Amino acid sequence: MQHIASWSGGKDSTASIILAHEHNEPLDLIIFSEVMFDENTSGELPEHIDFIKNKAIPIFESWGYEVKILHSQKTYLDCFHHIATKGKRIGRKLGFPMSGRCLINRDCKMPQIRKFLNEINEEFTQYIGIAVDEPVRMERIANSGNKISMLEKYGYTEQMAFDLCKKYDLLSPIYDFAPRGGCWFCPNAKYAELKHLRTNHKDLWDKLLKLENEPELIGHKWNILTNTSIHDWEERLYWEERQISIFDFI
Ligand code: SF4
């Protein structure tokens, strides 16, 4: 029986690995699925992927764990530029994914995890990072057969998982400015994440602005559900920045 941890670098899945380490639980492999924006650009925020590759993985390896980074065949841009072949919008590019029904998770994150697990020739148990105070998610894994939550086993809430990561200096820098991680182009991103992206990663921000200028997209705005464009955010954040400068000046 193999024991495999699914790891995103977030506090819950990281705390699961720390608990396995602390309690000498069997753990053969840690898998991390990296969504890519394009062939060369990670879909993870630069500081998060740096944390994953240059801080967390070396620590896990020093604890004796093997870590594998998985990549899908498809990138965000492959999905964005995909041409619809049926329906009313045939011949048009898919454009921005819809929040709530994100194709990026389906096409760029999960396939390689499924493929990897399908190719394992022996029985395995998966460690999933779900805390005891997430009853809905917990219920979902209860009937899944081979999934175990280390956080449940050791009675860890989300806050306790956060504190444990902090204690081991294994908290991703994303928690300095946002309560959640995710792709930097995520349509579910909130004010703090968007502001962080625009302030600290203008090159990535500009890529989104540029994509939104493309004509005839099916998903023609960054967030279709809320009818919000990245240009709307650009305007808001631009003026906020100007206001701060005027107040600083006064
Ligand atoms: S973080 Fe957002 S964009 Fe990335 S897979 Fe999840 S829902 Fe989709």
C-alpha cells in the first residue's frame, strides 16, 4: 500500500504533511500539480511557486519524502485560445473561464493528477488537506474510499493548520496578503489578491489586460458572472493609487 499526499502548498495540505512527519505516518510520495499560464509561465503566483520549489520541497526532501511536480498537456492559454467547434458560438475563442465552473481546474490541473494515480499499479491511500471545521468537504471524502484527512485524524482546524505551518516556517507568502491561494488569473480572486498582482507583478497583470482586448471572445471579460472586467479593476486600482499619492503629498 502506497501513501500519497496531494499538496497545493496551501496551509491545509502543508499541515497534513507536517502531521504525517510529526507522527511518523507512512508517506511515500507528495504530488503537486502546477497549472501553467503558458509553456514558460507558471499559473501560480511567483512568490508561491518560489516557496514550493525553493523552500518547502527541500524541507520535505530533507525529511525523506519524494516530491513530484505534475504538469498538464494544456496551459491556460491553450484553453483561452481554444475555438468552439459546436453550439451557437462556433468558430469563436473560449476566452476567459467562468468563475464557479472553472475549466482550468478540469483541463489544466486535474487530468495529470488522475493520469498519475491511474498509472499506479498497487493500492494507495491519498492524504487530503481538509480540516475538521470543513464539514461539507469532509463529508465528500468520507465516501471516497481511499482518501484520508490527517487534519481530521489529529483534530486540526484551519486555524490550527495555519499555526502549525507557521511554527515550521512553512507558510506560503500568499497568506501575507490573502486568505486563499489559487492561480494568479483566477476569476474568483478578490480585491486583496488583485491589488497584490497589480502592485507586485505588473507583467502578469498586463497579460490579463492584453487578453481582454482580444475581439470576439466567448468569455469576453475576466469575470463573466459578476460582469467585471480586468479593465474595470485597472481603473479602480489606478485611481486608488493616485489618491494615495495625493494624500501622501498633502
Ligand atoms: S484557482 Fe481559480 S483559475 Fe485556478 S483552477 Fe482554481 S478556480 Fe480555476
